[in-house]
Amino acid sequence: MVFVTIIALLIICTCSIYLIKSFETDKKRGWFEKLIMSVVVPASSVLIFLTTINILSCLTVVQYSKQLWGEIPAQYQYSILMSPTFSLHPLYRTIFILSPQLFSDTKFVNFEQSRIPKEFMRRVVEETLPKGFVFNIDKIEFVDYYVPVNQEYGHNTHIFPPPKMSREREPGVTYILAGAKANKIIITKLMEIKSLSEITRIILHEVAHTSGPGQNRFLIVREHIELVLKLLSRIKSSDRYHSSYVEEISNSNALVNNSNKITEYFAEIIEAYLSCKTLPAEDEEICREIIYKMDPSFNVKDAFQRRMLIIEKFKTGRNAGFLN
């Protein structure tokens, strides 16, 4: 983030100086200098101000959490500190509220090849999730093949070479139902055999990934760091939310193991919170805080009831097909 902002400022200044010198007449030079002073300089000042605030925020958090920061996996440190969008978060949070359509049907890709109703997916996402969560999703795509679980999670490690995506299931291979990466969600062929209730639970989990640490476009650097540190503390706590999925993650590399558990723990507690399940107080506070930042008016109980009605409608309606 810092380096990107500095480079942007250098480019702006260099181009401005070059263009000013390229004008031949005093009249044109004066006009352009006025434009630079009224637009470029204020914009640069705002960028410098936001960057300085973020740097100071980071230093404050890291100063009081040096030991824990050292345990944060490198990929989190990189994605948190280098993303330029985080410095503009106040504008970003305002713009998305003014957007007339948070999520377009065109972002649901290849569902004509799936037995999962596209309209069901659209309604669950648009009508029952926090606005910021929806806005963070770039695409939800159905893929007509099976995708093996990442070996870093401790699954499929007995197979060499590692299994690849395929249209047929291989014996002894563990496959995922869905996955999320870089604000894109994929729904695999394996999901088609699941009930609407199970599909909904998994969608909530994957949507949480697109708003998790290192991915959430609405958090500034300090907020990302604080979220990672809280989650790191929670996965090591005896009173943590016990999810068999997270508990089974095992990697001999401690940093990789922490990274995977942080990622999945966040998704599991968000899914549980949105499903009105009982959570430990600290986990519930993490969920409530992140959701409030992304949709202050969101009511989790009302959203849960709407979701249940949507599931019931598609169970009994003609769109349900093979699902129940």
C-alpha cells in the first residue's frame, strides 16, 4: 500500500512537471499550473494523509503485538500491507451504499450447466447477507468437475503426484464442495448432491472467505491486522468455537498451519453467526463487529428467517427438482 501510493505520487508529480514545461506560452502554463494546484496537489495531499494515518495505525498495533505479528503468515502480512484499496476505505464504504445494484445476475457464471437453481443462489446471496459481504464478491461460478482439497490442509497428502481437478471422482481422494479465492467463489459438481439447507450453509462459509482477513475491501490496514491477531488468539484458545473442519487442519509448518486455521476459523464463525448458532462471546463479538462495519443496518435474525423462507419455497416449488 505504502509503496503503491509513493509510486503513484511520483508519477503524478513527474507528469505534471513535464506537461507544465512542455507548454510554450505563459498563458497556457498559467492555466495548467492552476489546474495542478486545484486538483493534483489536493488529491496528492489526501493520499499522503491517508497513507500516513494507515502507517501510524499499523505501527501502533504492531508495537503492542510484536510477538503475535511475528506469528502471522507472510502471505497475510503481504496482502494486508500492500493492497492500495485499503487506504481508500471511507470512500469505498460510502460508494457501495450508493450503488443501485450490488450484485448482477451476470456474476453467477455457468449455472445453466448446474442442477442448483440460479435464482435460489441469487436470492440467498442478495436478500439474506450483509451488503458489504455481497459487494465483496466478484463472481460465483459453477464448475462441472471435482476439485481436491488443498494438501496444505493435511488431506490427500498420501497421494503423489497430488490429485488434480477432474470430471470423475478418484478413490481415496478428498474433494471440496466449494472454494473461494481472491473474492471469487466456485461451486463444484460435488455440491449438486447436497440439500438446499446444506448448500446454503456452504455458501455462507465461502462468502465469509471473500470478506475475511487479506480479502475484505472495507477494512483499513490496522483493521486487517487486528482481525488476524484476534483470530490467531482464538484458534489457540481453549474456549474457541470447535469446528471439526478447522480442528482437522494439520500442517507441519506452523505458519502455514496458522494461516489455514485463521482463514477457515473466520469462515466457520461467520457461517455460525449468520445461521443463529451459539458462539463463544469473543467469537460472537468478532462477527458482530465485522458485520456492523459492512452493513450497520443488518439484522441477523431477520435475515435468517428470510433465508429459511427461501429454502422452504424452493423445496416445495417446481424449481426444487431433485433437491430437498
